[in-house]
Amino acid sequence: MKIIDKPWGKEELLEINDHYMVKKLTMWKGHRCSLQYHKQKKETIYVLSGQLKIYSGPVENKLTVKIYGPNDTITLLPGTIHRMEGVEDCVYLEASTPQIEDVVRIQDDYNRTKL
């Protein structure tokens, strides 16, 4: 297992192979990841604990916002713009296709935007 510290929490890479990837993520209350999308990667989010606000949609100015709690899930298809935000300290799983570097950041609170 590989642990990657992030400015918003941490990622624990549980498995990556030619077919899929599984991460356990911790998002701290009041923090959020980049507003982003993936060109190829499809991911499913499953909340284990806490509350996670997820913004998602086809275009940046038309995002749906929903708060997810334990046992809630959402699947994000390639091209879907999305962002996760901690309403409370939150732990969630991400199961996805294995494209680990496939991220296009649109906005980022931590100056990591690459366009």
C-alpha cells in the first residue's frame, strides 16, 4: 500500500493493475480537491464515514451538488467535471479504471492547476 499525502487529506493506493485501481481517501472537513475531469478514467466513489459534498456535471457552470454519507455511491464517467469537498472529515473508497495520471485540473485551491 502506498500513502500519498495531499493538501486536502490523503490517498492510500490499495491496488493498481492493468484492469482497475482502488484507493482509500481521507478528505478533511472544509477542504476540497481540484475541480477536474478525466479523459479516460471512470470512477466509482463509495463513502465509508463522514459527509462528502460532490459537485458533478457536464460543464463547469452547470454542476449538480449533493451531500453523500456512509454507504452512498456515485459513478463518474470520463469527461464528467467533478470535485469532492469535506462537509465533515470523510473517508471514502474510489474504484476506477487504472489511468492514475489522467486528471485535468480546472480549478485548485492549492495552485496545482495545469491547463
